[in-house]
Amino acid sequence: MRDRTEEVRERGFSDHVLVCTNDRNSEYAACAEAHGAEVYEAVTGWLRERDVFWSRVHVAETSCLGLCSADGTAVAVHPRGRWYSDVVPGDVPELLEREFGPGATRLGIPHDAGPTAGPSE
């Protein structure tokens, strides 16, 4: 096992967006059937448009985040400790603007500062 915390911090990484794309053969809802892949694409597209994808913000597809719903996908933003459910692709701009600001300039704010902390744009 290698602790690579300092290496990641030195590269400027500050935020992680987790998008559930879990699929399961079950009677219960799963994010894959609730726009999971489309939400993932919307997140990466929004970050690319602001030139911050794979810079300070990393995005990962995940398995179940425990917020299953047939109405949309589960998304978590860390280290802010923010959790969302029922996210559809059209919700992504509002969600990411709330977290990172319209131009994605509020990256790396402390998790306890909330989504509206940081400089205004």
C-alpha cells in the first residue's frame, strides 16, 4: 500500500465528483436505469467547458451510493460532503454551479463551508 496523499495535493487536486452508474438485476431502482451514464457525461462536459476536468476536479463513476431512485442518479461531491439524489442530466449545470461557481472558480473550499462559500463571480 502506498500513501499518495501529498502527491495528489501537490498536483492541485481538490475535489471529487462521484456519479453512480450502478446497474443491478433487481426489483429496486438503480442509477444506470435512471440516467446514470448521461449524468456522468453531463458532469464531465460541464467541467471540460470550464477547462477543469482532470485538473483540480476528478470525476468517477461509482457503484451504489445508497441513494437509489427511479427518478434520477445519485451524485456525491467530496471533500465537501455533499450528496444529491434524483439527478437528471438537465440538473447538472445547476448542481455544479452551486458547488463550484458558474466558472468553476470555487474549487477546494473546505467541506464545512457549504456550497455558497468562496468568492462570488
